[in-house]
Amino acid sequence: MLSSIARTSRRFAATKNFSVRLQHTPSFHVDTADNTTSQYFDFNEENYGRVKLVLSKYPANYKQSGIIPLLDLAQRQNGGWLPVAAMDKVAQICGVKPSRVYEVASFYTMFNRQKVGKYFIQLCGTTPCMICGSEDIKQTIEKHLGIKNGQTTDDGLFTLLEVECLGACANAPMVQLNDDYYECLTNDTMVQLLESCKAGNPPKMGKWGSLPMNGQVSCEGPLGKTSLFAEPLPPKVDPDRFKEGKVDPASVKKHMAY
């Protein structure tokens, strides 16, 4: 099995024009010009402070519990993707074999083991978004940027990847742009979003941490907010209901404010 993987890896590495779309990233490492085991990576001084904070949350003999947050930190420092040298550094810090880190980085789709653009567009293509026009949005992105799904623009500014549900079904169709959600998209607003990013000025997130591009607030409907105008009052419960330590099963619902 291992020899078969090694042969496959060598075949990829031997290909002069090695290029694979992001959604087809192999589960094993393949050396490329900007991603080899001999290259150097280290956290900067500011991020070493964050490394210390992460590791302080776990017992000294369970430093491996910090692998995921440290990989995320390394990815953010490295422009949105994880070279193998960064994974090796995380393994060194956590005191584990590099393979323990590789298996985490290759399992979770939040980690990008190939270089992505400055603006990483993850387009939701699951059923609610598909019904509401995600295919049209994808075609708009591909036409406007001149790339296909899984590819990066020549200037390194945008990468497009269709993904599964991102949990914003009420405001479909939508994209996740780096960390931010842009929702209720149309072909026109998608182009506006891309142009804003090209200008280095992506729209700021709304009050609730996302931005519906049709002007609505969060998940409110076309009529705006129609309920929950005041903070709901909690049910009245007698604070002394179990004072004597006795519970009558026949009246427990009443005591629990059901």
C-alpha cells in the first residue's frame, strides 16, 4: 500500500506541468516549487503569543489537542494555505510525529494544502442554494473571472470552489468569501462583490455577522422584522419549589413551568 502511494506521488512530482484543481487535491503530499519539505516556516513573534495561549488551554502532556487551532493560525499567517513546512512546525510544537498533523490537515476541508487566491470564494451548491440559483451564480463568477471551479485567477486574486452546505439556507444563494458570508446573491450583486474585492474594498459585514446583498437584515423577510420586538419574559418559577428536597411526580411539570 505504502509503495503504491509512493509510486503515485513520484508520478505526480515527475509531471512537468503538475497542476490539479483544488477539489481534486491528493491526500498525500506532492512537492511543488513553493511547497517542499526542505522549505522553512515559522510563526512570527505575534503569533507565537497566540501559540502560547492555545497550548495553555491543555495539559502539558496533551499538546496535540492544539493541532487544529495551530494549523488554522499557520494557514492565516501564510496567506490562506498550508505548506508542508507549516505542518511540520505544528508537529514540532505539539510534540507529535508529522504524520499526525498531516492526517488532520488532509481530513478537514477548512485546511487548504494548495495555494489559494487572496479572496477564496466557496460557493454553496447544495439543494436550497441550487434551487435558488447557485448554478447561475457559479457561471457568473466563472465568466467574470475567466476561471472554472477549483481554479485560481492568473493574478492570484481569486480562487473558486463549489462546496457543500454552509448553513445559510434561508438566504440562498450565497458564498463564503474567506471568513465572511455574502448572501441573497443575484448575478448583478455577485459581479459588484467581485469588483469591490478587485478594488481592495470588499463590503463590510452586517450587524449579525453576514451581509445579505439585497439590503435585508440577517434572515428577516421582505416585510422586515415582524416579531420578537421585546425580550421574551422567562416563565415564573417558584424558587422554593424543592426547598424540602421532595418532588411530587404528579406535579413535576407544574414545578418545571411546563
